[in-house]
Amino acid sequence: MAYVPDNSHTRAHARRSSFRQALHRLISRHWRNWHVIICIALAVMTVVETIGFMIYGIVSAKPAVALCLTSALTVALLPRLPRITPWFLLILYALGDISALTMPSAMFLSALFSIAWLTYHSAWRGFIGALIPVTASMTVILSEGGYIPWIIASTTQYACWYFSFMGVGLWVRKTRAYELLKNQQQQRRLSEQLQMHLHDSAANDLAYALTMIDLRTSNGDADHAQDRETLLAVRDACEDALQQVRRAIDVVRDSDGTVMDFSDTATNTATNVDSSDWLHQIRIMIDDCERQLQELGFRGTGIVSGEGHTTPSNDSRDMIISFIHEIYGNILKHADPKEYHIVAIQPMPNGVVISSSNIRRHKGFGPSACDQGGTGLQRYERQLAQVGGTLDILEDDNEWSITALIPYCQSGQHTGGSQML
């Protein structure tokens, strides 16, 4: 009988991790609303307990009632006066403890909440705040006297109560910082996607249009049919560039309401399935790029070889497509059309190898509008270094050779504010 592994522990751990991440998101996103609700609840509890104490004769002295009601008013004002009210709450609780007054349990909870609140903003403030009720408790214990072991045990008990809520404040602050970092990473990634759309699609398509116009108009013997064909091709390229710009604008517009769930890594996981589909898409893209270059008089070829390797994750596939657009954009803008160029894509066990070789265009040749250099390769060099890939650029006189290795599954998020053309 075949052995079937028990994955119940793994599933239980995944459920706990999902619950923990959901709790982190809930606290970080609604922390301001939560602390307002907690303060109002503590104020209401303090007033209700104080009224109950007065009805049953537990508290009758006016100073005790005033202390309790003042504590209720103070905790209700904490969201409005967050710098002063936590200290005032701790002082009120310490005065009530030293005076041996019967205080509502909500006042004790308000003191604990004040310690967590102070620690959330500063660990030193939380420590000093926790010392206030601890000192009051030690004063009461020492005034009552008794055996030394009892004094030590009681002091330790009260100290554990108050200082333990420093951990709550630190945990909430860490959770908040973690969520803020994730939001910053999301914004950087959305910004990079915008730059990628503008650079790889709009800029390259417009460069193609400019190159076609300049090369066609430089030939004086172009007939009307060629002019019509040129204009149609230019229109298609510009229309595609316009659509990509609109898509980039939509990415920025939707980023305000987009929340990225980093707990789901399924989209960034490579799978051992047939790779013919994505390779077929790459071949189509290579053929289309080569066709456009040939129409402009470029000489070269694109080769896609290899079958049966791992299918890249979505992020890696996007980077592969984007890098291929970068290579052909550089050939269009900087390569000599009369010289032969070659682009090769080879899936390997550890990733996809993309290489290119071409001769740089001589100065003064071709359209000057496309001869301005950009920083696309530097951007990809940084991104590949972050995700475990490599990028080698060799320059021998006027010959350029580029070789990149893009992993199937990226080991990190390729974020960062990169500069484009």
C-alpha cells in the first residue's frame, strides 16, 4: 500500500498563518477606529460601574466619585488629546491606588490601555508610564508591611501586569510598520509597472513610428502606395502606444484602491507544466518584432529554442516579455540597420537565457530623435540582481552583446524607483 503523507499539520499551520495575517491587516488598517471605540467603551464602563457603586453604597465619598468620573472623561478625550491624557489617566489611577479608594475595574483597564498607547508611540514613554502604577502599588505594599517574600511576590505580580502591556504596544507598532512597508512596496511596484508600460510599449512604438517616417521620407523615390502603407503602419503603432498610455494611467488611478495580498504567493510560483504555450507566445512576439525591423530595412533574426522546461511565474514572465521589448527597442534606436543582429531565447533548467548581439549605429546615421540613450538596461540590471538573475553587457568597439538570465521563480520582489527614457 502506498504511503500517503499526513499534511494536516501543514494545513493547520497555513490556517494559523492566514488568520495571523488577517489580524495584522485588520489592526493596522483600522487602528485609529479601534482605539476610539476602546476609549468610548472604557469611559462608558467606568461611568456605569461608578453609578453601580453609588447605588449599592460601595462608593459614597465625593472625592472617590469625582476621581472615577474624571477618569471616565479623560479616557473619552484620549483620541482628541493623545499626548496628555494617557499620563493623566495613569496619575489618577495611581492616586486612587495610594488612597485605597474602591475604583472600577474599567479604571485598571484604562491604565493598561494607556501603557500600551504610550509604548506604541515610544518604548521609553511606555516604560516610564508603566513605572507610575508600579510605584503606586509598591508604595501600598510597603506601607502595609508583611513578610518579605510576600512583598516581593506582590510587587512582581503587579509589575508583570503593567509591563506586559508594553508588549502589546510594541506588537501593534510592529504590525503597523509591517503593513506600511507592504503598502510602500506595493506603490513602488505599481510605479514600476507604469514605467514599464510607458517604456516598453509606448516609447518603443513611438520610436518605431519615428524611425519608419524618417527612413521612408529619406528616400525620394517613394511612391504613393508606399506612403499610404507607411501612414497606416505609423497609425497602428501610435494607436497601440496610446492604448498602452491609457492602460498605464488606469494602473495609477486604480492603485489608490488596490490592496495587494502578499500572503498569496501562487502567482509567483513556478509550475512544472508544459512550457509550449508561453514559448509559443514568445515566438509570436519575436516574429512580430523581426517583421517590424525588416520593414525598416534591418537585417537580423530572432531564435527561440528549447522545450520541456519549467513554466515561469507570472512576475518572471512579465520580466521576460519586458526585457525582450527592451532589447528590440535598443536595436531599433541604436543598431545599424545594414549590419546583422541576432536575438536568442533559450530556456535552461535554472531560468531563461536571453542574449542579443548587434552593431551600434554610427553617429550621424539615421534619425537623431532615437539616438538618445536611456537607462533601461541599468534598471534591468538592478532588478535581476534583486531576484537572483544576472545581466552581462559586453562592448567591443561598436559591437554590443547582452546576455541575461531570468529565473523561473523570482526570489524577491523587483521593486524600486527606476528611471526610464
